[in-house]
Amino acid sequence: MTVLDIRDLSLSIGSTPILKNVSLSVAPGEILGLVGESGSGKSMTALAVLGLTPPRATLTGEIRLNGQVVSNAPDAVMQQVRGRDVGIIFQEPMTALNPVMTIGDQVAETVRLHKKTSRKEALAVASAVLDRVGLPAERFPLTRYPHELSGGQRQRVAIAIAIALTPKLLIADEATTALDVTTQAQVLDLLKRLVREDGMGLILITHDLAVVAETADRLAVMKDGELVEEAPVDRIGAGMAHAYSQRLLANATHAPTRHSVPQADAAPVLQVEGLVREYGGAPALFGKAKTFRAVDQVSLSIQPGESVGLVGESGCGKSTLLRAILALETPQAGRVRVKGRDITAARGAALKSIRRDIQVVFQDPYGSFDPRWKVSDLVAENFHLLDARPSPAEARRRVDEMLDRVGLNSAAADRYPHEFSGGQRQRIAIARALITEPSVICLDEAVSALDVSVRAQVLDLLADLSDRLGLSYLFVTHDLSVVRTVTDRLLVMQAGRIVEQGETAAVFAAPSHPYTQKLLAATPDLVRNHVLEKETAG
Amino acid sequence: MTDAPAIAAPAKPSVRWPLSLIVGAGLTAVVLATALLALVWTPYDVEAVDIAAKLTAPSAAHWMGTDHFGRDVLSMIMAGAQNSLIVAFVAVGIGVAIGTPLGLTAAARGGWVDELVMRGNDLIFAFPALLLAVMITAVMGPGAINAVIAIGVFNIPVFTRVARGAAQGLWTREYVLAARTAGKSRALISIQHILPNLLSLLVVQAAIQFAVGIVAEAGLSYVGLGAQPPAPSWGRMLAEAQTMIGFAPWLAIMPGLAIFVTVLALSLTGDGLRDLFDPRVRRER
């Protein structure tokens, strides 16, 4: 008896096919990892199960939930099914919860929608369920509001809502993607425990093969709306059958080849000494206002050609540190020197000339461009830093050359940023950063939002540029798996301080600080779990 | 990472024009055309007094009747449209021209500059708009130009607030941070990146303030502080009709309708533009 049985599910919106003959099943107590890149149709499959497909979608094939056919079922039927037979958890716990309702009421709401119970009884159920997901009422009263909880705790509330009526199937759609690694590990453990205890089926939708490797029993790989492979999860290490699955794995563990070595003896290109950045709290009536020290006495240096990773969880101060390094915020103490020149003290023309040497690529390939500007103007924006600005024709020639260098053709120059995919936009962002020929580029989560195949390409591009131009990189990220393959040295930041630093390989092999150990243990790691065994064996 | 299409579709989705915009823009065009036509032609001379034909009800000769001096109401309304539209338009211009830079500066500088601008704003906002306009014209004397200034003054904080609120959100965008690493000054970023991205909001607000301005001008004229006779004005026509409403109701109804239609046209245009610019609202319809 299966919990979910999908047979030949096809879905199209208008004339565009979204899903093609998808068949899969989930048994009670089983965790199915559904992996694929953006647009592969994994989320749409989940929505089809819930009957939440877009209005103009046409659906063929059959979906059975606990034996009941739910494909193309009327909405009145689906309203009964959702919440009772199948629960779903989404990526963003803040937007999935209602900010003006207490957590107790939100869990109780699901109960009351399906069962004729009083509010009091429903709240009693809510209390028990919240206790199960690790939010006991003594520490987390039912009267708390979502904003009073952390991201991980909010996701626990979302899970509580989904499992309140002990559905037979739970769908987690990128449910841990927005969480820090240690929180992610806890939430995944919680999901595993609930599945075992309730004999629930769980579909874990994710782009992250490593998460599936550590959590799921079976995995299904989707590409362009088709299910290309279904296999037990230990096949990840043993070798998957389909070429696309193999490529997905290869991209996820991709290590770009770098030829140049950091120049250890040269003067550092970036040097940070005793940097302090405090934020003032609300002024107190008496005494001094409370201040929050986001960055606390941080020192670091980067050699020419060196690639350094700065990792830490959200709120550790890494973004603040980055802004201070880029002179976007003024530190209270300390110095930042770029090629020996102090950027924190510089103003006007001097500051501009230092900025030429240090540039940045941001995370969000959608938010980092003015939507009204053409690519040619966006890339040329940094010409503002030059004392003698090139003529329009000369500027255009250099923009075209730079676009070519990052792997885009010059036709891109006349288009707007929304016409490009995420990976292409990140290439444009790199072109913009490179146009003044800087020595250091800071990458603020620059590959975190990209699919693994695109990420591998961008990392290759960065490695290639570093080889050719002798660039140094500062990779700021929460994702240890990113920095592992591309950095020479690693800095680990916690609560505003750098708690550990060393050669990347050495830190991964033998982390000395307890926080680093915790971080590494929590990071789902394909290399550690599967591929490494294969490599050492072969 | 949700399932966004990996390759951005180059084709733009076809724009669906909101109904309110179509109706609003259509009506606005009619009002504007009437005002322009009145520059060169009205059925009768606006100032021509014809005592013999006084207080005639709407007829084939006088579509909207005549007033107690025998002047043609239709001609007066056509000519009055100019006055109302120009006063409201210039007043909006004053609001945009002064309010927007103030809002942009407040957002760009923050700190005490922001405090100063916004508290000054609160000060103007503290007075009911029309009361403020009456106060200003009472001090400076009645007349169309003073009405423009009075209405313009209470438009300033409206645009300051809209510009500052939206600009503050834009200042945290990564493309603004990127512009800062390109060494651009806050003023330059405000002009190159912030202003173009909040233009649509300002256009919507301008349409709404335009409608408010029409009502304000009519209000000022009604109490005798707007355009002075013999210049035709909808507000003053209403005021003069007040004593005759029992036996010549068209004298009040016609200018009332003119104000109503104009305000409706501009409000619909504002609503429609907002729907057009805000894809979130557009998707829900």
C-alpha cells in the first residue's frame, strides 16, 4: 500500500508542457528526495498532488493519495484533502506564516478547519503538536507571534501546521534552503523523526543533492519536467545510471582547476586590522545607549592571487564586515588597507582611486542591477571611478571586450538585465566588477542562488580569471560546500569574531574550534559521505 | 530557490490595460479637449450679458441654460475648465518640483536632514489641506495665482512622503550598493537610480493630487478666494447658484457635474495607472 501513487502525470499551461509522464510513488515511512534544477518541475509536481496548479493548467494522468484519486478532483474535495491527508512546508517560513496570528491559533486553525472541535480543544492539540516539533509550551507559549521566533523555530511552526492532523504524506518544498546549516540539520532530523514515528511518507524537494544523500531513502531526479532517474539513495555514491544525474553530482562536487598560486611573499592586497563596527540601539533615557557590536576586532589579510573564504551563519557579522571593507559603512575602529592604502580614511578622489582596486559581486542576480539600465550602461558604471573617463565609443569597446571575457557575446550589451538567466546575470555582475581591473573581488554569496550546473560554470570562470589576471577573491558565504573547492584559506566567523582560520584543506580535515566542528558536522557533504570513499578506494 | 524558469523569457507578456485607466484617460481627454476648444471657441461670449435671456432653462439655444445675467452656462463651464485645470496642474507641478527633491534628499542623507524634512512635512500635514489653502489665500489675498500657491504648498509634503518612502526601500537594493562601490555620490545615485525607479509612483500620485487640486480650486473659488470675476470659475458659479437653486437648479447642477466628471476622470486615471504599474495588483484581477 503506497501513500502516494502518481501515474503518467502530464501537465501543461497553455501549449507549454511543464510535466511529462511523471510516475512515482511514496511508501509509508519513506523519504523520497526529489531533486532537480530550477524549472525542472519538481515544485509543480508537489502542487499537482495538492491540487494547487495554476488556473489555466491542464492535467492528465492519475494521482492517488491513500488510494483516493485526487487528480482533477473538485476544489471542495481537495480542501478536505489538504491538511488532513497531505501537508506541505514551503521554503520561506516568514511568509508562510500569518504575521498577525499567534502560533497557537495558526496550528489550531488547521485542526478546526477539519474537525468540529472547540477552540480550546484545538489549542490543546496545537500545544501537543508544537511540543512534538520541539517548541514546548513552557518555553514557547502558544501566544507567541511568528516575528518573536527565529527562522528555524518558524519552520518548526510550519511543520507543526502541516502535521497537526497526522497526514499520511508530507511535502517539504525546499523547506531547509533558507536556513543556516546547523538549523537545517536540526529541522531535517526533526522531519526524519516524525516520518519514523508516524509512518508518514515524505517528499523532500530540494536542489541540494547533499541534503538528499543524508536524509532520504530513495531519490528521484527531474529534468525539464521529466523524471530521469529513480534510485535508492546509496546509488549516489555507487554511481547513478542516467547521464544527467551523473552530471548533477559532478557539478555539485565540482572543483575548478587553478594554476596560479598565491604570492605569499608579496605585500597583501587586502589588509584588515582590528576592525570594529557597532550599531547604536535606541537611546536610553538614563546612561549610555546599548550598542551592538556586529564586527569585533577582526583582522585578516589576502595575498595577491589568493582566494579566501569567509564563512559563518546568518547574523555572524560577515555581511557587515564586507560592507566595512568596501567602505559602504564606516567602522568605529580599525583600518582596511587595499594595496597599502587606507580605504576607511579616504575621501573623494582618493577613495575613488582605491575603489578601482576592490570590487564586489552580490548574491542576488535579480536585485543587483537597476532594471531600467541596459547591460552596456551597467557594466560601464564603474568607469565613474576613473579620472579620465573613456569616450562613449571607447567605453563600449571595453564593455564588449569584458562581456566576451566573461563568456557573453557583445549582443548582450544592448539588452536589459531581465532578459538574462541567473547565471548570465552573475556573469554580467562579474564583468561590471572587472571593468576597472581591480586586484580584489569580494563575492557576497555570489554563487549561492545558482543551480549547481550554473554554479560550476561561474566557479570555473572565476578560477580562470584569477589565473589570467592574478585576481584575489574574498568569498563571503554561509555555504561551506562552496568554499571547499575554490579557496586557499578559510576564515570562520562567529558572533562578530573570527574564531578559526587556516588552509582550507586543513580546516576541513581537522577543525580546531568547536564552532567550526559543529558547522562542518551540520553541513550535508557529498564529498565526505560518498564521493570521498570512492576516491580513496580508487 | 523556487522553480523559476532557467532562461528568462525574452517575450514581454502582453499588457492588459486596466478598465479604470481606459475610462479615466478617455474622460480626461474629453475634459482637456473642452478646455482647449474654449481657448478658440465657445458657443457664446463668456462675458456677454443678455438680460432678456436671463435664467432660461436648458434648451436648444442654451444647452445648459443661462444665469441671472443671461450668460450662457455651457460657455462659462468650458472657459472655467481652463482655470480649474491650470490651477490644479501648476499646483501639482509645485508639489512635484519641491516635494520630490526634498523626499529624495531625506532618504539619501538620513539622520538629522531626514528628521528636519519630515518634521517640517508633519507641520504642513497637521493642517487640513483646504483649511491651509484658505489660510494662505486669506493672508496673501484672493486670486488665481495665490490659489495655485496655496494648493501647491499642501501638495509638497504629499510628494515628499511618497518619494522618501519609496527611495528608502530602493537605497537598500544591491544595485544601489553597486553604484556606491562605483564611487558615485548620493546625489548622483538619487538622480540616476532612485528617481527613475520611483517615477511610476510619482505619476500615480500626481494624477490623484490633480483631482484633489480641482476640488481645492473649486472650494477656494466657492468661498471667493480663487479666480476673481469676471474670469469664469466652476467654484464661483456654484456659489452664485446657491441663492437661485430653488428656481434655477441647472445653475448649480451643471458646474457641479463638471467638477464631478473631472475629478472622477483623474481619480480613475490615477487608479488605472497604479494598477498598470503594480504587477501584483494586476495579477489579482
